[in-house]
Amino acid sequence: MSRISIGWQVLEPNEVLSLMFKAYLLSLVLVISVVVWTASDAWTLYVEYYYMTSLSIRVSNYSNF
């Protein structure tokens, strides 16, 4: 296996694999956190919408009497 030079750094193949694995893990964590954040935000909006509509229906039912 030959060495790989990136700029002024000369990396061994196992260092390159380690670097690629760290970059992969970092991107995976970033993607998962964005997905979880978006899903929780959408869930919050859904719950707020559900409770507001059910509350308005209940209020309109009570106002009929």
C-alpha cells in the first residue's frame, strides 16, 4: 500500500480509512439529528393543530347551547 499525500500531509492508508470513517460517522450523526429535529418539529405542529381544532370543535359545540 502506498502513502497518500493530501496537501503537505502524508497519510498512511489506515489513517485515511480512519479519517473517512470519522467523516462518515460525523455526517451520519448530523443527518440523524436533522431528521429527528424535523420530525419532532412536525410532530409538535401536528399535535398543536390537532388540539386546536378539537378545542375549537368542543367550544363550538358548547356555544350551541
